[in-house]
Amino acid sequence: DRYRETHPDAQQAFLRGSLAMMGSRRTVADLLAARDAFEQAIRLDPEFALAHAGLAGAYASAGALTLLAPVEAYPRAERAVRRALELDPDLEDA
């Protein structure tokens, strides 16, 4: 659930990833930073649904902007969003 307690470092990593995804200019560096931050959050708290949803967004954006081959990016995004929904079926971000 969105409001459950999570590891403070996982929360910080999630916030870093979210900030990297903000703004109209998403560069390769921004998306790599976001991906790495979301993956760190997931390593620290594998049940952190928002981090999985964020990771899905990073991969989907990378595919849409062809910063990563869509054939590679979209399956990764789908796996991450499915995991987010497994953890929290009502998660709007997913």
C-alpha cells in the first residue's frame, strides 16, 4: 500500500528517481539516474510498489524517446508495472 512504512534510504532513492523524471527535458543521463535510483529503492525495499512504478516509467520513457530500444525498454517497463500492481493493485501511479 502506498502509505506503508518503507526504509528511509529507499524513500530517498525513490525521491531522487522521481526528481530525475521531472521536467520537460529528459536526457539519457536523467533516465539513467532515475532508473538507478528506482533500482536502489527496490533493492532496499523490494515491496516498495511506488519504486517499481517509477522504474516502469523510466523504462517506458526511455523507449518512447528511443533512448533505449523499444523492444528492450517496453518489456522491462511491463515487468516493473506488473510487479507494482501485484504489490498494490490500487496504485494509480502504475
